[in-house]
Amino acid sequence: MQDTLLSAMNYARGLGKVSYADARTIQSKTTSMIISTKEEGAQSSSSFGVSIRVLAGGMWGYSSTQSKALADLKAAVESAHKAALVAAAHKKEGIEIEPRKAAIGKARVFGKQSFFDMPFEERRKILSEMVDFAKQDKIIFTQASASASKTTKHFANTEGSVIETDIERTRAGITSVARSAAKQAMNYDVFAVQGGFEKILALGLEEFSKSVSDKAILFLSSKKPPKGKTTVLMSPSVGGTLIHEVFGHAAEADWIACGRSLLRKKLNQKIASDIVSIYDDGSIPGAWGSVYYDDEGTQCKKNALVENGMLKQYMHTRETAKKLGMPPTGNGRLQDFTHTIIPRMTNTCLEAGDMNFEEMVSLVKKGIFVDRYTIALEDPAGGSFELKTLGGYHIENGKFTAPLNRATLSSSSFIETLSNVVGLSKKYGRDSSGMCGKGHENWVPVGNPSPHILIKDLTVGGV
Amino acid sequence: MFDRVLKKYNCEVFVSEVSLAEVAFDRELNAAREVSERGYSIRTLSGQRLGSASSNLFVTNEIEKTAEESIDTGRCTKQLPKSFSFTDKMGCSLVSGTYDKSIDKALCAQATEIAINALECAEKNNVLVTDGRSRAVSFKYRVMNSLGIEKEEKGTYLTVMIDAKPITDKPIAEVPLVFRDRIYDKKKYSLWLNEKMGLVSRFVMPRKIPTGKYDLLLSPDVFGPLLLDTVGTWPSGLMRLEGTGQFKKTGDVVAPNGFSAAMDGTYPGGLSTYSVDFEGNKTTKGKIIENGVFKKYYYDQKYASYFNESSTGNAMRSSSLGAEKIFAGTTHCCAQNLIVSGGAEKAEDLLSDMKGIFVENVGIASADSETGAFGFELRNAFLVNKGEFTPARYAVYSGTVQDLLKEAKFTKETGQVSETHESEFSSSCVCPYVFLEKQDVAGATKRGS
């Protein structure tokens, strides 16, 4: 297939005003199963497509085809070329990228026990057991799910680069709904890994399933959060999401370049407390957000973004790197063959601190501990953010007291929030690895490893 | 192409073909993509077990393989009730829907034109577009099954999504603007652009909202998603089966007298209007709440079979991965257009009399579909004092939709909002502005400070 891609790239080179072109085939397979106390369902899907990108007249043009034939690839190249030139007529400042030498690379990640290879009877048995483990008094509904995907990409460009990646990802999750006479409460948990189902089994599905129901029942007696500015202790799952939303998106270089991010012109300035160091790394073996080579063929590596509170770097595509005069960082990603490449996070990690969890709780005179999150939204231009949490505990005089109801966390300035980080735990916990959409779509897998985080003065509201 | 599997298996084949042009822009145009994807999903019924598999490879052996995979996936699932079958309802002609030939003919040119219009209007209003996408979509889907049913729907969408803010170096939240329609009405789009860019230009130097009790007026953009997650979801056959919704049985009083809502897949101009649903059933219109009383559930073929009911034509497919991936989305029982009746108040009168907060946009307008709880950041709001508007933000408002409905007054004016922006195929809600007295708002400062 790579020979066909290279031939298509040769063809692109000959079209008018073309300064660069690349192409990638994306072949993916998914399989999933859901079992609840009420019903069962399973699904599989497979797809193949080729994404073509042409830089012509200083404008990107994208096209795609579902065919492997060279003639169809050439037609897609022409279509991308045409789309670029239609829009280029209205463009004031042309897009450029720094030329580079041809690269050859390969990366493969497979598990020992692929979910694809597990007979449906075995999958059903495991998920049914999860549902049974989660059944308890007051639990009115439980649903267990598992899925896996295999994505194979071949990349080639007009510079002669040829890259191949082959990655398997596996996820399992459980949801429980509890009900009392006065209230209904929901809890869920998801575990996502790169590799096979053996990593999911190693988690201990009995404990995993039971704990989700235990907490749903606990939330039945939860009390509303305090209102206004509050000290918040976050689990690694919530903390990782906070770093991803409040900092990560603001450090993606397309938003720096267009003036959308408050981190613009803040390189080598203090944007967080001294104990905060953050890096992005798409090369961590087996981590959910790792891609090893990004969708422009740049090899991923560890990029220090914040060191001891100081902003050191942004996350780039080749286009933003050229525009801002910095090196590419391997963060150019696309959702699939019909989408565009933009700067995206991979695994965005907050470095651990030096505290024990108990020590962190003991520091809180009056505040809350938030354990799970449901959804979060960034605001890189305005500086605020919104993070919806599912439950946790009230903390008074250094001790957990009543269970906490849903709380919405916000702040008027994420730089102030990062500067208000007063404690980080020594240990990492299970993070909130999942799918991230940017702007209006474009979903990619991302990881957010984080320790527990203690932050003062967050705005809290809730019922 | 599918004759062989339709004869060999008891199955339903859903085929979609979506062509899409999208232009990305901020200060100017950045990238244009013109793509199309064809794909199909095969649902098989074998021993009353339903399986499902999808693919975008249109070759005979791949189609056969996909059908076999579908049988495999169904093999280990629970049997469905005996009454379940694929639809055998005739009487709905092939091809209708909301279709604009001018969009279909020149997708990329249309997407470019509406992007340029947006940028020109922004410049005129001294507004900076920080992230914009204009998208023209043309789609076709066909449902065939082994009972001889074959139906086709064809349609178009035009979507513009813009994040914009006044031109200033100050940290000001962007205002998210979304325009979506089924046909390209230049006048309507131009009016919308002028109104919204005018609104953005006013949002300079927002004040921090102090903690306290306020009268609130929520726009349809805020109220609609809360309704879709709750009032629009609780009457679904799925929630009835799971027993997790807040509507327990028909005839119960679930809202104040005067509150009425309909589920309408046929609503003219509706963003979720189709002549046939994604299982080939004719879409319908029905009251789900009348004067506060819960009237009826809505169903697809599967959930109807659990309750010995008929499908109400509410089978949908959605994909957060984009409209072109619709074939790969699971068939589910879903709201189409949720139509909530307006009230007696005029938004203009309420705003001229009120002392409180007008909430135009929030961070994430969503409610928990199990409990009805919501909580969001007031991102683009105005402190209103007898007709004077001061931009304001940095506060959290939370509650439950059930309590909100008890205390609400509704305006005559309504607006339409889509559930998601990622895919054109999503539920929509037509609803009024909602006025609430003395609501608790958690701010970044204390009142008076």
C-alpha cells in the first residue's frame, strides 16, 4: 500500500502551486459488548479510508477515498488540490511548513489476550459477572461494557517519508444507578488501556464493579456542596482532567497562533505554582494516548511544557511550529481519514509531588474531596473552565465527613487556579484516559496521568 | 448488491452516503476539506437474537463477512421478545425529506461563502473569530430488510459554528454561536449573523457575579439541552425498560399545569425531521406531556416489542465521530424534535422589568438523565437592571430540571437548538426562554464585595 501512497504523492508533486502533500491509509476495526440488568447488545465494525492533504497556494486542501486503487487516490489528490485552491483565493497569509528529510518508522502495540480473539461466550461471561458483582440492595440498574479497537495506519508524503503504526486499545466500564425513597444517584467508572484484555482482567473486575455500586449507594446520602470559593482536593481522575482542560488545550499551538489562548506570549513566564511541572509524551509505551508517530509522521517524544511553574513549550503541528518559529513536537493528529490535522494532546502528565494522601486531607480545614468527573470544558481565551463532578466527601478539620453531592467547579482564571495548587501526592492513581474532542469535533484518545491535587479557592456550586 | 444477504439472512441493511464540505477559519480561512463516505450496517435476527455489524467496504465478500459478524455478535445476547421483528410497515414512499439542491450541487463553494460572510460580519462588528467551521452536508440513507421493505431518505444540512469575542487583549470568554438549518436561506443566515455578532461585540469587560439570589432568564440555547436530557429522554422506551427515568407511568403529574411538550419527527423546519426513521418506519408526532400530565412513551422497533407497543418511528443513529460515520452508529430509541409550548410572557417585557441575570450561554448546558440534576458556569451572561445590561460571568448555577419546571414562567418566543454540534444527525428542541425567581447563584465573590 505504501508504494501506492508514494505514487499518489509523486502525482501531487506535479500539480500547480503544490508545495507539500501527504497521505495516510487508516484501517480500523472495533468490537463492543454491553450487558445490563435489562438487556444485552453487541456490535462490530470495520472501515478503511485514505486521507489526502495537499498544501497548494498557501492553503490546506483535504480529501478522502475509500478505495486502494491508485487511480482513485489520484482523483482524491485532485479533489484536495481543488479544495485548497478554491479557499486559497480568499486567503491573505499563506501557510508554510519547514521542509525536512525523509523518515522511516514503525510502531506496533498488541496485547497478549486480544478482546477480538475472545469468544463471544467468554466476553458475555465476564460482563455478566461484572453486572452480578455490582448488584446490591438499592441498586436498581447496572450496565457493564467492554470494547476494543485496532487501528493500522500507513503514512507517506512528498518528502519520501514512510511510517507504519499498528495499535490496539481496550476499554471496560461499569455504570450503576441506586435509588432510595427520596433520591436516585448514578456512578460509573471506565478503565482504558493500550494493549489487550489481560490488562483489564489484572485490574480485578470484582472490586472494580462493586466499588462503583458502593459509591452510587453512598451518593444517596450525599449533601450539597458548599457555595462559592472552596478548597478542593481532587482524585487523580479529576486532577488529570483539570490539567488537560485548563492547561492542555490552552497550550495547543493553533490556539496560540490565532490569539485564542491566554498562554500566548507567556513562554518562560510563571503560570503555575512552583510545585507544578507538566509534560506531554506520545511515546510512553502502552499508555492510552500514545501514538509513537503523529499523523504528520513526526516521531513523538517527551516535551516539557511547564517546569516548576514556568511555561516552557507549546504543542505543535508542522504548520504551527513554522508559524511560531519552534520545532514540531509530534502533536499533529486527526480523528480519522475524513478529518483534518490539528495540534492535539497525547498523554499530558502532571509530575507527582511529595505528599501522602492523608497528609493532604489533614491540611483542609473546610473543603471538599471530588472523586469522579462527568464532563469538563475549557475556556482558553477567557481563562475560566467548568468541571462537573459526580461525588466525593465534605472535609472538615482535616477529616472526611458527609458524602458530597454533584458539584460544578469553576474559576475566573486558570492561571490563578494553577498558581493555587498547594499540594501534590507522591503516588499516581488511575487516570481519566478517554476520548477528547477539540472545538467542534475531532475525537482522539488522550491520557491524563496525575497525582492527587490540592487547590485552594475554586468556585463551587451544586445541588 | 445486498440482495444475497437479504435473502440468506433475516436482516435489515442500512446504507448511508454522506458528502460533506467544511471550511475551517479563525481570522481568515485555514483549511478546506471535501469528503464523502459510504457505509452500511447489517442487523441480523437469528433465534430472536439481534446482532449488528458495520463496514464501509462495498465488495461482495466483505458484505457477506459483515452479515456473518452480525450473526456472531448476536449469538451471545439475550433473546428479544417474540413480537420483535424488522418493520413490515409499507405505505411510505421512497425519497422525501428536507433537501436543498443548491447545497448539494456546490458543497465546497457554499461552505466557503458562508465562512466568508461570517468573517465579514465579524469585522464589521469589531469581533474576532477565534475558531470557526462552516459545513455543508448532503446525505442519503436507505433502509432495506428481508421482509421486502425498502425506503430512502435524502436531505441537506448547513452548519456554521463560531467561537468569537470582542477584539481586545483582555481575557474575555468567547461566545459560542451555532447556526444550523436544513436549507440555505441567505436572508435568515444574514439576520442571524448580524444579531449574534452584535451580541458578541457587547460582551466587553464582564463583571464577576457575586454569590446570591437572583431572578434568572435562561435563553433557549441553555434551556433546550436541559429539556432534551430529561423531558426528552425520560419518555423513551429505553428508559422505560431500564426503569431509571423520572417518569414512572402515564397519567402521572410530572410538570406544572400549563406545561406541554410534543415529540415530533415530522416538524416542518425541524433539525431532526425525517420522513422515515433509521429502521424504515414513518416518523410521527405525539404529545408526551399535556398540561403537566405524562401522556405517552416513544419507541423504536426493539423497545416497542418489550411492551407490546408499535414503533413511533423514533429509531435514530447518531455518531459523535461526525455525520459521515452515521452507518457505524448503533440504532437507538431517541428523541427527534422536542417541541415545548411557549407561555404568556414576552422576553422583552421580562428583560425591561427584571433585576437579575440574563443567561445567553453557559459552559456545558446538560443535565443528568438519571436524576435531572444540572450545574453550569454562567459563561456569557448579563446583569440586568431595569433595561440596563452589564456583561457578567464567573458564577455557577445548579438545580434540578424538575424543580426548575415547578417555578418557571415561559415566554411566547421560542428558539431551536440541536443536542450536539458534532453530527448533524442529533435531537433538537424548540423551546421558550424560561424565567425563574430568586435562584441561588454561586459566584467568585461575595455580594457587595
